[in-house]
Amino acid sequence: MKQWGIALGAGGILGFAHIGVLEALESRGLRPGFVAGTSAGAIVGGLWASGVKLSQVKCEMESLVLHEPVRILPDGFRGSHYHVPTTAIHGLLGTGWMESVLSRLTGNKNISEVDIPLAMVSCDLHTGDTVVLTNRRPGFVAQEGLQTHPVGSRRYVTNVPLAAAMVASSALPGVFVPKRLHGNNLVDGGVKEMVPAYEVRRLGAEEVLAVDLGWYIGRPRDVQGIYSVLSRSFNLATRPATLEHLKRYSSLTLTPPVWEPGLPTPFKIRSLVETGRRCAEKHLKQWLGIIG
């Protein structure tokens, strides 16, 4: 069997579909040897790679999006017509709450303590560089103790808390406050790379299974409220580059037929997991043929 890895794409709440994909793979005894993720994909992939069971990831993520209280609501968001999710409102004020939850789940691990080669993509607002938080930097000699390893317009950062790396990769501009990390102001990696298939190959994979949550983007939809405007604009702007990236680096791309669910409910979350599972199951025979 060829060495293969998985690239888990950005998508906010739609990231629950990643759990279903991984469940389908595990049910057939298939475990990726390399993992890369952006935003929601970084959170699911980072938790899974660090050893958190998928059932626990699902349970904890449900709790995170359904039960996190709105502690402070800015005046500009008090009107119900804005339809801003609870997590987005809180995120406008910082990501400490999310980082605390992720730290607890991962046992306060450093990214260097994760055994599976792992990469999470973010973007430096100051320089515009792609910043990759990883436990496997590019293979060249660097000064001992140096934590940032530049390669072109990409910078590879190691020796950071795993939870901080996941938060940095998922700090959606305009919704979450940028994550300050090693002198970088980092935001959602989807600004540069929605589905990080390249990073899976860079880690050493011969074949890449990519999970793209952008099925709905090219379809007409109503846009109401500030969060929807931000999300829709962001997705439309990045879509062409995402498709070109996948064409170049992905061996097989799964595109679960997911949709923007608005405020999350237990039914919607279960539906997203099931949609991801069914999509993966549908393509398992094809994937087995690719990896031998």
C-alpha cells in the first residue's frame, strides 16, 4: 500500500463532515499516515492526530458550538436580524475560551509531541505569508533552536502548543481575533489555502485524499446578516484558487454535499457527520484502487 495522507478543508460548522469521513476510513481499517488541515479541518485533524477518539471529538465539538454562552454581546450585534452564531459573537472578543477547551482535550500537548506528521495552515496578516504550524518542518539544516523555517512565501513554525496552532488556523478574519504567536498575527489559513493538499505531499505522502467542504459555494443562496456576508464573500473569493490547488495536488477529492447550516442544532450536526461518512463510503473502492 502506498503512503497516503488526508487534507481536511476549512468550512466552519461544516467541519463536522470531516468526522464522518474519518469514521468511514477507520471502519475499513484505513488510517492516514499524514494529516494537514485548515481552520475546521485543522481542529478535527489536530485532535484526531493527537489521539483523541472520534467519538470524543464529536461530543466535545457539539458541546463547544451548542453550549458556549454569549458572555458579552457588542452593541452592534444586539439586533436579532444579524443572525450571528454564538461562537462568532464570542470570537469577536477573542479565542481564549476555544484554546482552553482544545488544550484540555489534547492534554496541553505541544505540536512536537504528536506522532503523526501534522501540518495546520494559517496566514500572517502583516507579511501575507502562508504560515504552517507543523511537527515536521522542511528537511534542511537550520540554526539549532530556531522555531521558524522560511521557504519562499511559506514559513514553517514548530514547537508551539497544539491548541494554539489549531486556534491560529481557524481565526476567521472579521469574526475571530487574530492569534498572536511567535511574533506573527495569524488568521484563518483559508485566506491562502482552503484545503491543504500540498502540505500533505510536503509531509511525505505519495497519495492525497482531500476533503473539500465547498460544495455549496457555487450555488445561489440568500445572504442575511453580517456573518453570512463575511462568510459568503470569503468563500467566493477563495474558491477558484482552491479548485486549482486540488487539481494539482490531490489524488482524490471528496466533496460532501454539505450546506451552510446557520445556527447549529443536534440534528444538523448529526446530518453533517452522516453526510461526510456517506461520501467517503461511496468513494472507498476508488480510493483503495489508488493506494493499492
